[in-house]
Amino acid sequence: MLDGLRQFIADIVSPGAQEERTFDDTGYRLAATALLVHVVSLDGEPTEVEKRKLHSLIESSFKLDPGTADRLIASATKVEGEAVDLYHFTSVIMRSVNEEGRLRIIEMMWELVYADGQVSEFEDNVVWRAADLLGVSSRDRIDLKHRVAERQSVPSPSASRAADAAM
């Protein structure tokens, strides 16, 4: 109900603003991309490596051409900047995406976290919260984390494993 009211007010204040959003903000692709944008923005301005990785993930996962991927990322950046929490995005994904797809989104989040070669506790916490909201078990989240770390050739110290097991 509140979302409808917000949209109504937004349409009155700036009628053309909705046309700028190529993607319906109830769509799972926009929601997933917004989560990914959130991850790369956590530790400040995304690096070129993170931006390229994000673009590559969006193109390959959603089978989009580069221009469409650019527009989706731009739309996701806008809605992510307006968001107050992860719930709006994860609730859209929960309604639209099966378990396998939700696991893939968490894996994509880990791929972005590891894109710069290091994991901050903020990044780790956001993936944990998103996984929890997406109904992804701790075991699956941790398995995906270690799988991505191994693919990225990032050492996964036993201390990290112990910390993960505690969550």
C-alpha cells in the first residue's frame, strides 16, 4: 500500500521519472542486480574490477546484451540508492525465483565480494543477511563462499571457516 502511494506521489512530482526506468521495479532481475550493486558499493566506490565483474555477471546470468545490462545496472543503482533495507529486493526475489536461482544470486554476491581479492566483515554480513532473507541455509551460504574463494584462488583460512561455522 505504501509503495503504491509513493509511486503515485512520484508520478505527480516527476511524471517522466518512471519512463527512465527500463525495468519494472517489481522484477526479480532488477532486485537481484540491486543486491549486487549494494555489495560492490559497501566498501566505497566500486573498483574497475568490481564494475567489470558486475557487468559480466549480469550479462551472463540474465543473458543480456551489453547495452541492456548497462540499463539494468543503472536502474538497479538508482533503486538501491533509494532503498532503506534489503527486504524489498529479497521479497521480490522470493516471490519470483526458485531455490536454485536464489542460490545462484548468493553465489553471484560472493563472486563480487571476492572480485577485489578480499572480504570485509561488512560484505560478509550483507551476504549473510541476504541469504537469510532468501531462505538460503547457512550451510549453503558457507559452501558457496568457499567454492567461490577456491575458484578465485583466494586462500580460505581455517579461522574464516571457524567464524563461518559460528554463524
